[in-house]
Amino acid sequence: MAHVVITGMGCVSPFGDGVDAFVAGLQTGRAAEPPRGFDVADYRIKGVYHARATDPDSRELPLELAESALSEAFRQAGVARGEERSCGLALASTSAGWHLPNETLDPARPLLRGDADVTVLLKEGPGLALAERWGLDGPHCTVSSACASSTGALAWATERIRDGQTPMMVVGAVDVLTEVVFAGFHSMRLLTSGETRPFTAGRSGFVLAEGAAFLVLEEAEHARSRGARPLALMAGWGGSSDAAHITTPTGEGIARSLRDALADSGRKPAEVRVYHAHGTASAASDTAEAEAVTEVLAPGEETLRVTATKSAVGHTEGAAGLFTAVAAVAAIGLRRLPPVLGVDDAQPATPRLPLHTAPAEDVQTSPALVHASGFGGANCTVLLDAPDTAAPVRHRHARPVTVRLAVRADAHDGVRLIPFDRSGGEAEAGADVAPQAASSGRVSRLLSRAVGAALDAAGPRRSAAVRESGLLTGTAFGVQEHHARMHEAIRSRGGRSVDPLDFARSTFNVPVAECAAAHRVRGRTETHVGPTSGAEALVSAVGLVEGGRHPALLVAGYDAPENRLWHVEGDAPVPARATVLLVEAAGERPGAVQVTGHRRLAPTSRALTAPAVLRAVEELDGDEPAEEVWADLAGLPAPERAAVYEALCDRRHRPMNANAGAAAVLDIHVAALTQLTDGGPRSLTVLSTAAHAPGVAVRYERGGHD
Amino acid sequence: MTDSVFPAVCELVHKHSAELAGRELEPDERIVDLGIDSLERLSLVVDIENRFGLMIDDADLSDVHTVGELAGLVRLQSAK
């Protein structure tokens, strides 16, 4: 399996432009300032840390911050614009688009016309624009799992290099200060009027901050061949879901994420020298994290140092994990750790951690764990090591993968189970499942009902394995009905009227988190964003099962119209629906349908073209063309669409037209799988594209002699 | 307890816990025992602030455990 190294980094932080300013700032911290875009007279808390932007009032602020961070990272990696076409991009963001609240959070706003520039309104917008500008035609995604988003993006990007899809990935995170987020954290009493003091008696919450950071990840041999200097080894990653409460983290859940990262990196707990904490300086979060670190890393306590960058830079929301990763990589290069600022002698009743407080102290800076937790109980941890470390040699045996079943939960038709394994097998009674909280939103309830039915149908043994492996989801519109309510509360009654329940349920990963809690899914959860994100969740799961990381995974797409707060005239309707698929390693069953390949198409003008689409189909064909091609070409310009249909005219193909929403895209895959299982074509390629989104092509085949 | 604060506080507490429907609250009942978890409690505080036009500091909330103490805090802050 490919080794992944980091060859470039860049950021724009509350300390200014560039990694040097960020690293220097971590030694000192800074003073808070009033937020630029809104009045704080009504709030108890008055200060934030803005990033130093050249044009803070720009409509494209998230993109401009991200562009600056990416430029620096590529400069360090020695990559010129357009030079690495196979390089992909993974973006983490929770807030892009919400910096224009009157345009994105007001459901009463007028319809947009077809010629409107909508990328500026999308969470995926900065990633889409950067891929276009920089010629990044490799694998592309946007993830949004609250404050664990950016370690999740690092994990996804690492897998794309490991599975050989690309030798290079850039991973970015950008979040900007918006009033809905400020008011939300304010209502939850997580903000401090002082400074961020994690793990100390004086802690009183965090200072909300903003910024953008990028890392360049590269296959080690690729870096060597072009003479790039590795800054650190991206040794592995781990993830977990607390499967408990959406805003009270658990030490047990964090501990599982840390162990998973250690196992993936082939490291023992006692070998870890640095723990870069999430450290938000809230009592519940600090306590859970301290318990987890004490439990998992106790064997190394003599040599372990814990540090927490938020003590200097505040909380950059979804970008926090990537900022911490930048700090960890810089520390490895400089052989100097950033300190935890403001530590007093009397640590509170959390387990005592070996906090690093003396900047001049000579300590080892790797192996280093970087952890991030987010609302919903999402945990994702990465392990970084010195660049010259010998990574354990592991072999990746691609094994066949199948889709066992699907479930569709629909607001009108109820829950429908669609089995693709007709061989009988394990079909047992349903498991005992906790009821979903009645106050959950509709998409949460739909997702939970679909996942519950899928776990029931899977039987106890298989469902137990799936619960430990996880649930990957896609959504186009998240749970933005809550944002609309927060925005309305701010406008009509003032920011202090925002209901913390709305804020807690507003992060895009909350439906998967509530579902994980209801069904005790303790494995990793991830939320991909965008119209084709359901298909991305599917191929992500296929990759993880194929590579042997998990025996099986759940995949879901969900959406509902109440969460689409704006759209363009003529956009397709959004069904209120969750569609769930169970992906697993294929056994030796004759007649089973296998996923025999997949291709990702970047959302750029170069990669979403007729020749690129046809090449993807042909590559999947190999020696034996698929008997049918189902193509949703909504993501291609009209002339390109016509060219694809013309090229496909001599083979059986079906033009598809998915409704809006991440479930609708998966529904086409479910229909294709149904055809194959029912003895229709023996092989079928499904192509999913949409405007402003990466494309995904998947080939299915009914194997054996049935 | 003849003032209007306690009934008003009770009304808001009821709004945050379905299991209390139709039941009268006593001042010494602990909020945590009423089916109100940490997140719901924060939502209750926002409602209290809005109803009584207050701005309650985090430090003042740390000593509030019962419905009566919550009403007491409201009276104290309203008198300021």
C-alpha cells in the first residue's frame, strides 16, 4: 500500500498570512476583536479572532482565504498552477455560503435565475472554484462533519492515494465567522469572554475564530521522483461515532477513534510522543477528551506531551483539525512544540494530562496524534510522524465487494426493503433499537428508519459488524431548516433569541449522528456534501471494504425540501427521502451482484466533458463492455451531453434524470441493482453527474452461473 | 411563592419536557430530574432570558439546580 507524505502546507489564520505567522502566533496568542459583520451589543460575548483577509467584505471571502492557503502550500511543495492534473482536492467546511445569510438562509428569497453564480452560495463552492483554477482534476469531495470535518477530509484524501487513484491530493479547510454560528455557540454557552484555556481550572469556553488551511498529501515515491522534500509522514487515521448525545462528547467514543488511528498506523500507544488535543475548553469536551487520552495513551505518560492549539488561535470550527495538523507538521520540522497557553497549577477534576507549557523545552515532536471531535459525536484522528520514519509495509488486496440490500424511507410511501441477495442467507428478527427522539427533524427520522430497517434485515451477526464499521452519508441540503430558524430569530428578535436546540441540530452531520445514537452505530460516520454526494459515499464505502478496512459499511443519501433554502429556477424537486445501502465483502455466492469498478470525475470544465465521461465508461468496460449504461448527464453542458449520447448510440443506454437531493442519486443505483438481480442485463454502468458536483461512475456485474 | 415568576418559570419548564404534561412542579424539584438534559436546559435558559428580558451570566447559572433556584435567579436579575 502506498505511503503518504506531506510535502506542502499553507494557511491564513488569525495571526495573519502564512504558516510562519501561524506558528509564531501559537507561542503568544492574541487579543480578541469585535466581529466585523454583525453587532454584538445584544450578546454577552464581544470578541472573536478574524483571519487577516485582504478584503474582509468580499462576497468570496471563503474562497479568497482558501486560495491564499493553497497557493502557499503548493509553493512549498514546488507545484505550479496546472502542473499536477491528477491531483485531487478534499475540502472541509461548515460555514461557506452562510457568510451571505440573506442569500442562503432565507427561504422566502426569490428564485435564482439560471445564469446566477451559485458557487459562492455553496458549502462546496471554495473547493469547486479552486479545482477549476488550479487544474485539479483528481478525486474531489466536500465533507462537513461539524468540527471534525477537516481530519475527516485528511482521512478521505489519504485513502485516495492509498487506493492508487491519484499520487497527490490537497486537503483544505475553510471556515468564516458568521452570525448564525456565533449566536449558536453563544446560546450553548460555549464561548468565553476571556481566552481559550483548555484543560485548566480557569477554562470558560473558546474564542470563535476563522481561517483557511491546506496540506499537500503525496505518495512517497511520487514526491521522491520529483525531488519534493517530505515534511511529515501521514501514517494513518481513525474515526468513530460516540453514538450517544449530539452535544455531550464521550471519552469512550474519542478513545475508539484514537485506537483506530493507532491501529491504522501500526503504532502502539506507548510510542506516541505528542497528543495535539481538540481542547475546546468546555467542561464536557475537555473531560471526555482527558479521559480518552488517559485511558488510551497511559502507557506512554512518561514521554507523552499534550498540547492544544486553540489556547492561542481559538476555535476555527470545521478548519480546526487542519490548523492543528499544520501545527503538528511544523512542530515536526522545527523540533519544537507549541505550548498550551495560560495553564495554571490547579487543573480541574479532569484526569491530569502532561500539558506542554514550556516552549523552550526539548521534547520529541513525533509520532503525533491530531484529534478533532464535532457535534453529533463525530471523532476523527490522524497520526503524523517524522518524514524519514519507516512506515509499516502493508499489502492491499483488493477483494470483491457487493451491495447486499437497500432500504428506502420515504415521507409518503413508508419504508421499503429491497434485498439484492436472493440466496436466502441470514434473515433474522429485528434487533432491539432505541426510539428516535420525537423532536428530531424529518431527515433524521427518515434516515433512522431506513438504517433501522437495514440493520434488521442484515441479521444480528452482520448488523453487529456494520455497527462497528460505520455509516457514510451524503446530503445536498443538510438540515438547514434549523439555519433558517436561527437566521429568522436573529433578524426578528436578536441573536440572543437563537434556540441552542436549533444550533445543535444544524450541523450537516446531525442526522447521521442521531441515527448512530438510535441504532448504536459506533464506527466512523462521515457526511459528504453536494448533489452527487450519495454516490461518493457509496464509492468511499466500496473502497474501504475492498481494501479490507471494514467487512461491511452502511451508505446513505438523505434530503428533504424544507432544507433547500434557495434554488435556481427549473431545479428538480427534492423528495423527502433517505436511501440506505449495505455494502459488504462479497462471498462466494453464485449470481451475486458485484461492484466491479468505479471512477471519479472531478467537477471541472476539463474533467466533466464528453471524452472524459466516455473514457471512464470504457475503462470500466475493460475487455467486456457493460451491457447497459445508465447516464445522468445533468452535470455536463448541453453540447457535451449530446456528444455522450451520440457516442453511446450503438449500445444499450438509458438517459437518467435524478431528482434533486443525495437520496435521488442513490435511488438510480438501487434501480440498477434491482435490474441486475432480477436477471436483466448481466453488467451495467451507472453514471451520476450533477451541476456543481463531481461525477461518479460505478460498474456492477452479476457474476457466476445463475 | 405567590409571585408571578414561579408559575411563568414552570410554564417554560413544561415546554421543555413532554413527560411533565399536566403535572404541577414543586420549587425543590431538580431540573435534571424532570427529563431536561444539558442541551434542553440551555434552550430553557434562552426562553427565560427572552421572557423576562434578562442577560444571565454563565457563572450565575452554575448554582442553579432546582426550579425554585431558577425562579430565584430570575427575581434577583429582574431586580437589578
